[in-house]
Amino acid sequence: MKTFLLRTALFVVLFIFALLCLLVSLSTYKEVDETKTWQKLHATVATVSISEEMRSKGLTYCPLVNVTFEWNGQQYTYPLEISQRPCRTSLESVERSIATFREGKVIEILVDPAKPGRVKPGTYSLGGGFYLGVFLGTLALIGAVAVLVFPAKKSVKLTQRESISHSTLSKKEVQEKVRELLASGTAKSEVFSQLSGRGVKDSHLAYCIASYADPIRCDEHDRKVNILITIMFVQALIALFLGLDIGARMGPTAKWVIGVSMTLIPLLLVWGFYNHRVGAYNAYILLALPQFPRSLAGFTSSPATTTIALAISIVILAFVWYVRGKIFPDFVFVNPRKIKGKYFFTG
């Protein structure tokens, strides 16, 4: 039941994220596509200004660029639609968006023949955001379908009396044999001896053996794993709010795209911890270690906050390392334990 709920939650998150990305990209595409029938003209930048507005997300800056042009023998002055959502909470970002527009400068524009008041820059086209949205949306959709279609793998036990042929095995076959033998109670060192030299490198074989999650160990330390999962959910929530704050400076749509994107890594780690995948533990360790030097960057300006944040990060990393050691005792850093050139396994 827990597996079903987790798979369902992961599917919903991936599907909503994919739908959001693809809808945003589709909206951008339609808006750019309709400008193909618009008239291309030359216009003069009349005025450039930035207004301040108080909105739900706080003080917002809106650029206003008025251009003057002639159309059907008449002169018009209308605001230029720089982008879909030009208003932002970051003044620096708004200033950059209008940096190329100077009063008196002649620019190319696109005018809607049906509504001359709709004016866009002549360079208006699909930007990198469109292709990023399509890529992320497609990737998330593939992930959602994979979660829905592919069932969780179940280990098949092998009795002690079954013998293993000495033919060469592929990596996938070796992984299956390792799971079968260990599930049947065969010692790890014995499994290594039986499968060594069967078509895969000893390092890969040792990794497969060391990464096997013993059901007994998993049950013994289930509470620790649940605590770890809870921590990851909290980090996912923090990442969501942080992403919303960063994205809000770019636009109302960008805040959701960035916010949901930043929650994907913690949620994937949740999936890995719940399914007892050593790769999730190793990934967290490799992602967390490089962050410590960056955390110290703000020590001079706010030493107390930096110290607390660094201490929390160290405690979480130590706990992840501790739980991994309980479930996967044969790992040293992110590789199987090796003593004097030989792999060493417990149990």
C-alpha cells in the first residue's frame, strides 16, 4: 500500500509539472506564431520609463516603452509589448529588459493589422525558455509514464540447491543472480566467489553485492529511514518556496516552473530512500559535500545564520551517512570496502 501511494504521489507530481511546462511552452508558441501575419514596420522610441506597483507579491516594477510609427498614412504612439509578462519584482531585471531601448532610437516592430495598438519588437521570437520548457515537460512526462507503466521489481528467491552455470553473464544477469543468491541466504563473500570472472568486472560485482538491501536490516532501521524521508520532504517544501521566490523575480509563470523544478531532486531522493536504493544515499552525499564551502561564503556578513545553517547541513549529512551504514555496511564513501586489494563484505 505504501509503495502504491508513493508511486501515485510521484506520478502526480511529475505529470502536473510536465503539464505546466508544456502548457506554458504552448502558450508562448501560439503568441509567437500569430505574429507571422503581422506587419513589420520601423518605429521610433518615444519614451522609456519604469513604474512601481504594489501587488500581491509585493513591490513590482513595470517597464513602459512607447513607440511612434506610421500606419496607413496615420501616425500612432502605442506601448511596446516587450514580453508576455514584463512586470517583475526585481528592478535590475526590468532595467536589463529595456536597456536596448533608448529615446529616439529607430527599431523594427511588428504591428497587428487588426489592432494597431498591439505592437511587439521585430525580434520577437521563441526564446530559450520555450525550449527549456518543452525539454523539462517532455522529460517529466516520460518519467510519469515510466512510474505508471513499469511495475516495481520483485526479487525471485533461489534455493541453495540450485547451482550456477559457469557461462558468461551480462551485467543485468549478474545483478539478478546477486539478488537471488543473497535473498536465499548465501553469504556475500560466497556470492562474490561464485560470480567473479563471469563477464563483469569485480568492481561492478562488488558494488552489486554491497548495494543489496537486506530486508532484515531494512526492517530494523525502518524508523530511521522514515525520519530521513520526513527530512527530505521538509527540504522539498523549502526548495519549493525558495524556487517560487526566485522565479517570482522573472514572472508569474516562471516561479511555478522553477519552484516545481527545485523540488524534483528532494522528491527523487525520497523515492530512493523509501525503496532502499544506495544510489540515493551516495547522490545526497556527493551533492551535499560541495555545498559546505559555499555555505561559508556568507559567514562574514551573517556569522550566526551561516553557522546554524552549516551545522544543520552537517547533521543531516551525518545522519544520511549513518543510515546508509546501517543498511549498506559494506560501503566506504561511495564505493564498496576494499582492503589490501580485496573486497571485504560483512555477513
